[in-house]
Amino acid sequence: MNRLLALVAFAALGTGCVVEETCDVRISWDAFQPADGSQPISTCAGARVDSIDVWVDGGRAPRVSVPCDGRDFVDFAVSPGHHFYSVEGIEDGRIAYRHAFEADDSCGLVEFVTTPAAGRLDLQYLFYDNGQPLPAEQQVCAWDDSLLFLSVYDSIADTYAVPGDAAYECGGPFVLELPTGFYTLDWMEETGPAPDYTIAAADCTDRDFDIEPGARTPVPVNLDVDATTSCADTAFLRSGDGRAGAPPKPLAGPAPVTKARPN
């Protein structure tokens, strides 16, 4: 899976180059792009962003973490050469917006102007039996109180954006907001309610997808009755802590169903 290409406008604020052990970098943010594609928000308060984390080449801790209040840039030093940056707007401990890019640093102060952004994941799930889609009249959840569990891996944060232990109601549209970046849908399953969580259908085929700024990304999911056995090793994977924070809330439903799937 390809890493993000450079989505960055930059201007060199210094000239000349000498051999140095570190290079000065300025990361600035001009606005936050909402997931729905509406007008970018120019203030931290308007975007409900508490802080800004800047990660350089991954690692266990951000290179810089600052409150997002009355400031629009941070300065720090990096080693000369190629780096992968992730500029993240944090809301209540969750990555709400992100601008990730690759760049070759030059000597002297270099500014990278970023627009942390979010987009929408549209999980377009259908019900199958033995690899074949069920008829339209049977495209309903197995029980009125069915739940959907899923695991979504965030390649940039190197953790789970949806860790697998968050339950969503089955039925209707299923749309989540995510920060821009590269992801993998590891698995998804329909189950009955607690305490048994009986698996009705599952899909454990990895699906890679990109979340683009202000865009809606459709991802098909084939919830197959016959896959409940073959997916047993991945079912109910309750994993993933780390910097992705709390799983996102659904934006559009899913609405409760009113009838059970016919036998």
C-alpha cells in the first residue's frame, strides 16, 4: 500500500546550505477541512481541536505536541534528509484531522503549510450466503437488535482507528468520520446482542482504502453466513489501544431494523 504522496505547499524561509547535524523545520496549519467537504474551518475552537501533534517518521511519541490555542505553527529540528510527517488535530484524545506527507528537508528554516483534514468511510455492507448475495427482500439484519463489530487499522498511526470492541447497531447506512490517511478494514461481523454475541455473518477479507480530505469513500463488505466458521480466528478481535483514541461514532445510522431476516 502506497504511502501518502506529498500534499504540501512549502516555502524556504532561508537560503544556502551547509553541512549540519540538524535542520530547522516549521510546521504550520492554515485551517481544518471537515469530513463533509464543507468550507475549511480556520480556528481551533471552530474545529473543536484541543491540541496539535506532529509526528516525524512514526515513533513512540510525537516530536511536538502543543495546545491548539492562539497559535498556527511550531518550530523544531530534524536530521537532514527524507522524512514522513503527520500533523494531527486532536479532539478529546482522538485524531480528528490529519495531514500526512513526505518531504526532503533542506538547510535553513523550511516551512511546511498543512491543512489537517477528515473524510468519511461509507461501509456498504450486504448479506451473503455461501458467496452469493441474498435477494433484496432478505437484505436485513438477522435480529432486530443485531450488532456490527469491525476492526479498522490506521497505517499512519500504526494502531486501530476502530479497535474491534465498539458495537454499532445493524441496519441502514453505516458512515464513519476518519482523519485522512491509509487504512485497512481487517474484518466485520454481524452478531446478536450481549451476552452471547452469536455470530450471524462475517467478512474477514482485508480491504485497503484511503480517506481523502472532505470526501466519502465507499467500501463494500460481504457479510456472509457461510464465513462465520472461516472467520472464527479473527472474530471478536478486541485489540488496539494507542494514539487513535476512542472509536468514531456513526454519522448516518445505522437505523434499527423492524423485521428479522427470513429463514
